[in-house]
Amino acid sequence: MFREKIKLLDATIRDGGLMNAHKFDDRFVREVYRAVSDAGIDYIELGYKNSKKLFSPEKFGKWKFCDDEDILKVIDGIPSKTKISVMVDVDRVDPADLKPKKNSPVTMIRVASYIKDIDKAIALCNQMADKGYETAVNIMAISKALDNEINEAFEQLEKECKAQVINIVDSNGALYQETVEFLVKKARAIIKTKEIGFHAHNNQQLAFSNSIEAIIHNANYIDCTIYGLGRAAGNCPTELMLGFLKNPKYDIRPILDVISKEFIALRQQIEWGYVIPYAIAGILDEHPKAALALRESAQKENYREFWESLVLSPDEA
Amino acid sequence: MFREKIKLLDATIRDGGLMNAHKFDDRFVREVYRAVSDAGIDYIELGYKNSKKLFSPEKFGKWKFCDDEDILKVIDGIPSKTKISVMVDVDRVDPADLKPKKNSPVTMIRVASYIKDIDKAIALCNQMADKGYETAVNIMAISKALDNEINEAFEQLEKECKAQVINIVDSNGALYQETVEFLVKKARAIIKTKEIGFHAHNNQQLAFSNSIEAIIHNANYIDCTIYGLGRAAGNCPTELMLGFLKNPKYDIRPILDVISKEFIALRQQIEWGYVIPYAIAGILDEHPKAALALRESAQKENYREFWESLVLSPDEA
């Protein structure tokens, strides 16, 4: 599959940061940035621009705030054509924290939003676009949105939003390929002046195949993470996507190297990937937070009880 | 997705046996048989009927031979509607070892064959059918077969073979969903009097999605294994397939239980699942044997070198 328009965004540090309060050290982030750059990946997302008035820098690592100075430090001296992205959440960012693009190492800002907040997301996105950034809107938890809400959001985004890319996000890892086809085709039909992207979660081992499915139906922006590192079950593995895409600009080998050298050891410290409670959350289209809490508890391997807790009402369980 | 005709075959003990020389103890096999039966799964495959003249019972466990007496011992006293299947390999079975169906606990015999051996497979399959068994032919390593060979094999199977089911087997875990669609549609077009089945390997985390793809295009027999246990990267996880299928006859909970109680500990003893060398073998459409050997060596995490060893010629590497 070689289509020149396809762009990959490696979100390892950003989505992986949800598993360690964004406390990756500079050395690790530099190694990931180097590998992603050497692999020829188009974008790398390093974290969130959250307001320090809302979240304490004592409690969270620097990649929850992504100060330009911290970014400049980890990219210093590494040859790269990879563009840097950061994510902002509706109601959690202070737009004044963002300098005009020309004064920042950041190229792209992605606004994450539930469908109910789409008006706020569009307003925030347009502010960022006016500062000169490439912009995207990520519609989270799309598996929980009703069809009429999705139609309306896509129409609004097409008409009112300055974003170059609209990303469909399967936050719960609940989508099967038929629904990915349905959503991407719908997006392509309504949103004609922007690119469509896809961000998968791997609860049911469908992150990679759903991303391929999105590509088949003409999504051109795909999120992936190295060795699938990301919240709970993680994401579409970068190495698999590079193996699938035949675009000569990509090279899988630097990604294989950094997995050998950094990610095998990391997996001993942080748990992500195919774990049954995350699969159950995906099957039942639930946010992974209950499964994440279970994995921190003494009942971490009690899968049947966890299933019952999600499907039975409290007086039955 | 509820289609009454869909039948699941749980191949945990058979495909998993490739990782431990078929040395599962009776207690473990009983627990798996109980869970598969309680889950309402249609078939369970316990191993191979290999000739003891060719393979030593000292070197291999009993599930490489599947004597009727051994099968009767592990199923004794467990209520079940699940039919028992065993696999035979072309040139590795002595047909005289198989009693007539009416004297055996086995219902189905599946003949595994590379496409080049399809004449032998048909002859063997028809012998088994004449003994009264339900029969199937599994065409292994289909990703390595040429299109004209596949056409010819499908035509022969339709005309000459008494099997009820023809299974397409992605031995290398190399297929993407577009090729699964292509192959299953082709099979359905040529093979009109039998059912089509699909057996996936999970090298690229595509076993489940490829099995769904096969179902979408009217394959009605699907192989799966509990927690994906199987050779190298393993197979389509039974628990995910049960979560996907909405057939009321299936119950996911016994499978969740047996994973909790048996498979988490087993994974500490046997390595299967998403491991980068298996992913590399899948990406490059290679048999997993080189990757399996790598995982037994001191170079087990040297992924780039393993990649180079498969893609470069010996004088370049």
C-alpha cells in the first residue's frame, strides 16, 4: 500500500505519557525522537499543552505541559524532518500559553474533544490556526456518539473549522472494521476540504487492522505508537504500520532498534497492551478507566467478576 | 454479527501443542475442554494423529498422537456438546491408526496440506470420510501459493474431495484484510458445495480482524485459541471472537475464567503472542521457524539484525 498522501503521526510519548503521568526522562524522549526521525515519520506528538494553573507540575511530568524550552532540549542536535505536534484539551489549555508558530518548535496543534464539546473545539482550533499552526481536531470516543451527532459535528467542522485534519478516535478500542469503514466513508462524504485521520486503541487487537481499514477508505493521517505504547491496551504499533506501508520514505529499522534498546525494558515497568480487562472494556465499549483501576488492585486477574461488574446492574452483581 | 451457520473450532491444545511438543498434562486439557464446552463452542481440536512409527512417544507428548483412550480420559464426566477434532498431516499419519468413526470419540478429522500436496490430501481426506468422520482440508501457507495453484486446488477440492469444510490457513501471519477478502471470495466462488473456514496466525496482530474479514465474506468455520495460545505469535483469541459474535449459544465467561486460572501462569512458562521477531516474519511472509530459533538464542532481542538476516542476501548481511 503506497499512497503518497499518507502521513504518520507517532504519538508514543503523548499517549504513552498517560501511563506514567508524562514522566519520561529526556534521554528516553531523545531516543524516541531520533528513531522516529530516522524512520522518516511525518509527525511526532510529545504531549499535552495543559495549563499549569489546572495541573500541578509537581504531580505531572513535563510532557503534560510541553514547554517550548523542554521540547528544544530533547530535539537539540538530532537531524530530523519530523514535525512536532502537541495536543490540547478543550477547557484544559490556556491559549495564552501558546506563542505564535514562528517562535515555537511546534508545527501542529491537535485539539482533543468529545463530540458534545465540538463548538468549543472549533473555537480553540481556530485560535491556534490564527497563531500560524497546522491544526487538527480529534473527536474522542466516537463509538459512544450517536449518528445524528456525528453528522452534525462533521458538517460543522467542514464549514466552521480551520483544521487541516479531522481525526476519528476510537478511545474505547470498541470499533470493528465495518464501523471504521462506515465512519471514514461518512467523514469523507461530508468533510471535503480537509484530510481525515484515524487514532486507534488496541483493546481487541484491532488497532492496526482498523488503521488499515481507515487507509483503505481514504483516511490519510494515521496515528501510531512504538511497540503500541499508549493508554491501557495502547495503540496501532508504528512498526506494523511501517511494515504495511510501502512508501519508500519510511524505514522500519530505527524503530526495531529503539524497541530492542528501550521498550522491552520499559514494558517491565509499565503495563500496556493486550490484557484481558482492557479487552473486556473494548468488547463492552467502555472507557478503560475501570480496567486500569482493576489492574492496580488485588483482583487484577479476576476477569469474570470484572465482566459481571460491567454487564450486571449493581443489585444483580 | 449473528449468523447461525458460523461454527467455531477451538484449536488451543492442538496449535498450542506446537510450543511444548504436545506435552499438556491431562488436568490442563480437561480444564480447557470444560471451558470450551461450557462456552458452547462447536468443536475442539486436541492434537495430531501422527504415526508412532515416524515420531517417538518418548520425545513427544500424547497430543501428537491423540489415541482414543487418551481422549476418552480427558473428556470423561464433563458435560459437553462440543465435537472433537484431530488433525492429520499428509505423509505423517498411518490411516490404519484410525478406527471407524462409530468406535471413536473423534467427530472431525482435518487434513493439513501444503498446496503442492493437494492430491495426497484429497486421497487421505476421502479415506477418512469413508470411515464416517466429518472431514476438512486445511490449506497451509496460502500466502506463499500462486494464484493459478490456488484456483486449481479449489477446483479439485470442489470436484474430488469429500470434505465438508475447506480451511484457508495463514500460516505465516502475513495476510492483510484485502487478501483475506480476495481469497475467501475466490473460495466461495469456486467451492459451492462445501463450507469455507479460516485459520489465522497473529504475527501482525491481524488474526482476529482477518477472521472477522473472512466471516464478512461468508466463511462459516473459524479457528480460534484461548488467549491466542498457538505456535509463535499464536492465533485468533477465542475470547475476542466470542465477544464479537452475538450468537446466543456462546458464553464468554467460562473462557475468561480459564484464562485467569490457567493461561496467565502458562504464559510465564511458554512464550507466544506479539513478539517482534514473529511480527518481522509476518511482515516478510516467512515461516516463523527462524524467529522461533532466534527466541531460543542469546540474540533474542536483536531485531534489526534479524530483519537484515531475512532481507539481505548472505554476502550482504
